[in-house]
Amino acid sequence: MSTEFDQSTEIRFTIDKSQIGQRLDIFLAQVDEALSRSHVKCVIEEGDVLVNGIIPKVSQRLKEGDIIVLTQRPPQEATALPQNIPLDIVYEDAAIIVINKPAGMVVHPAPGNYENTLVNALLFHCHDLSGIGGVLRPGIVHRLDKDTSGLIVAAKSDDAHRHLSAQFEKHEVQKKYLALVWGNTKDNQGEIVKPVGRHTIDRKKMSTTTKRGKEAITFWKVIERYGVATLLEVEIKTGRTHQIRVHLSDLRYPIIGDAVYGSATNRMQNIANSVFKAQIKAFNRQALHAAYLSFIHPLNGKRVEFNADMPQDMADLCAQLRANVNSKMVDSASPVGGGK
């Protein structure tokens, strides 16, 4: 078979008795000569393989009568090109570079978005990024969502890349975030332990209810309360896709501005001030910032720590929320009737 198509194509397979018990990734690599097992894993994780209508595990064992649908997409012959994009460099040496990524910047190129990414900017600035991530993800060992701001480290050598990747794999990297969430949390701190995996229907979303989830642990504590909202410090012990956003949404304290995992409609009903309500509506990204990053330096073996202040848009929103609380306190303290 070939994957060279002008448009996406679906291929269906029905498992017979001779194929019972085979691993899904091995089966697909055998039936499509263009797919290696490593490529199969990526295809499955991207949601382009369904078994009986559900996104499967890579290692799933096949049963007689299983219906497999493989979506083959047009080949993308693209490489990341250097672009002169300003970077907020927190730290840099021969092995690593730590960036304070702005909200709105995609980390690495992907179909439909090959320009103006962090990788494009790094290629212009560094000239010597690790090649382990491939032509579209050189130097990238972890990522932040497009609309999440804050600290991210990239590797400038293959040795540094392997060293950092091992730390992320073993959950030895410390990551703390600032999250502005809807609601007034009942407790001052808490722990969320729920597996996170690809949504069984919407492949662009993650979920805690999927049977294919991976262990995910999130700690949170209150920094400041605003009545209708709360500022949290969040520390993750695992780095699953959308982990913080999914976990806080499950806790019924979704992140302000998160159009995927949190709706603001009901929350807005509790805000009487129309100007203040408009200010919150104007905040058009999830209020999430990677504020702290710590890991063992690949060269000297010492733990290093980096901090990034809350970005101006989040600081302004916190100030607006704080002012709203203070205005309510003043109103409630005013004498009835306004007499002297």
C-alpha cells in the first residue's frame, strides 16, 4: 500500500481468525509498508486509527471481527526554517536555552502551521539545536500549549536532549504554573489523581474518562481569592497533554479563557458590573502561565531553577478581579440611605 494521496483516505480492515491476538501496531506495520512501528504509534496517538469506533492503545490485542479504520493523510514534505522572531531568553549556554514563551506562539511546526513557531525562532537564534526531535521539532524536549505562556527549555546538543528527555520521562523535572480559575475553591489546596488520555470521540481533546488514559498527578494551592475566581499555584508531577486544563475542569474550577475545557456562560451570570464582564470576555486565551522550571543541568549535574513573572495580561486580569472584590466590600460597608 502507499500513503501518497491527494486527500485523506480511509482504509478499513476486518480482523479474521488468523489475526487474532496480534498487537495493533504490528498489524498495521505489516499491512501498510509505508508505516514503521514508530510511525504507527504517532498515527494512533494523533487519533488517525480507530478500532470499533474507539481510539485504541498502541499495544491493543486484536479480536476476531474487530473493525480497524486507518486514516491516511497526504504526505507533508516540510522542514522548519529559521525566522527572525524576538525571544525572551531567560538563560542560555552551550547545552540548553530557556525561553519565556509568550501566549499565542506555537512550540513547533505542524500541518497548517509551519511558520512563526518557537522552533522557527530558535533555529534563527541558535544554529545548533539538537537534531533528535527531527526536522520539525529540533531541540524540543517538552511543550506548552499555544495559548499557555511561560518557561520552556530546549536542547542545543544531542547529549543534552537525551539527558533532559530522561529527566522528563522519570518525572524529575519540577514545573509550577499560575492558573486563574473560575469559582471560589472550597479548600486551600488539593491533589488531583486522574488518568488523562485522548478523548474517545474528539481526538483534539483530552479526557479523564477515557479507558486509555495515563497516570496524571496535579497539586494545587490557593494564592489569592476573588470571589468569582481564584488564583492557584499548580504543580504537575506528570506532563500529560492538557493535564492542568483537564484536571481543573474536572474539579469544576475551569481555567478562565479556556474555550475547550471551560465555559464562562454560567459564571458570567454572577457578575453584575457590565464593564468588568466585558474585560473578562476580552481575555481570549487560557489564563495559564508556566512560572517555574527546575531540572538537572546536562553538563554540570547541578539542579538549576528558573522563574518567569506573571505576564501582563494575566496580571491585569487579576487586578480587575481584585478591584471588583474591593468595590463590593466598599458598597457593603456604605451606610443605608447615605446619611451623615
